[in-house]
Amino acid sequence: MMVERDVLSRRAILRVLTLFLARPAGVLALIGRPVVARAQGEGRCAATQADLEGPFHVPGAPSRIAIAPPEEPGDRLIIRGRVLGPDCATPLAGAVLDVWQADAQGSYHGPAEQYRLRGRLQTNPEGRYELFTIKPGAYRIGDRFRPAHIHMIVTHRPHAPLTTQLYFEGDPYLAPNDACGAACKSDDFGRIIGLRKEEKMGGEFWAGMFDIVLGQPGT
Ligand SMILES: [Fe+2]
């Protein structure tokens, strides 16, 4: 399936939005200002920081830009962004984002549930991607919680592959309160995004921007 050709076409977006917005948004857990996690930060260019892969990655997830079907409980969420080369400017077409996350209650699912909340998507010729999902829930490790997050492995040869996690502004479990401790880096401002509310086709959802910069080969 030629997902890269399909990812940002108007028809594809309308089709996904129709499915995505079929379920009304529930009580929204995060209220964030429209902040974009910029690859270049304040004039600085650096590769996006890696983070712990964790134990829940499953290879073989299907190619799709909507990893949450309409019946998936939770607040609708769209993440948009670009995958860029080490210069923070060159768009990387055909980069693959292998994405997985917990459900709204903080539980992971797998192949037996049609790879629920998992998927692989590719950037378009401008290096852009769009991910349609729900906001993940925090989950407990011992007597503490991990902040809400989305895992991803980003690949584009010959650049260095990136395994990382995306976080959300205002989450009370971000580091130093993260149950993951020093193994995770949830205090990296470059991977903590703000969300803003959008309305389309009679529905509402939260939206955020996340640009990803890959490192030089071999880094
Ligand atoms: Fe996780």
C-alpha cells in the first residue's frame, strides 16, 4: 500500500477525519496553549533526543495514519510535524515512524487486537506526517506514574535511527516525578508539546506539533 502517497492528500485527510470524528470527544484532560516543539529550539539545531524504548514495542504494526478507530475511548488527538535531516532544515521524505502508545486507561495492546494503538506511517515528499490517535493515559509503575507519552522509532537511511517518546505540557508526572526515573528523559523540553483545540467537520480534537530531527549516520 502506497501510504506515502496517501498521507496528506486532501481526500485521505477527509476520509480519516470522517472516521476520526465519528466519536464525540470526551472530557479533555489536558488544556495546553498552542506551543510547537521546534526542532531548532531557540536558534539551536540539535538532533531530537532519544528516550527509553520500553518493553511494549511490537514489530509488524500495519501502515496507517489513524491508529485509533472511532470506537477507541479517549480524547481525539492529532500530532503533526516534519522529519528533518541533521541540519534541522532538510525534509526527509519517506521516513518511517513506528508508533505505539497506551490507551486512555494506560494499558498497551498488541497484535491480537489488530495492533490497537500501533501503526507505521511515512512522511510525504515535504517530510511531513500526521498521526490520528487519542491522548494516551498515564500508567502506574510501583507507587508512581509515568506521564502520558507516545513511543516512536523513526528511521530514514542513512540517518541514525531514533527511538524516543513524546510528552505533553502540563503533565504532573513529567520528570522529576516520572516513575521511569533517570532511565527516561521526560524533562526534555524539545519533546514536550502543547496542545490546542481544533474543530473540524462538527467534531473537536486536540492538536499538537512535533518536529523530529535525525542525527548523522553512525551517531
Ligand atoms: Fe510507555
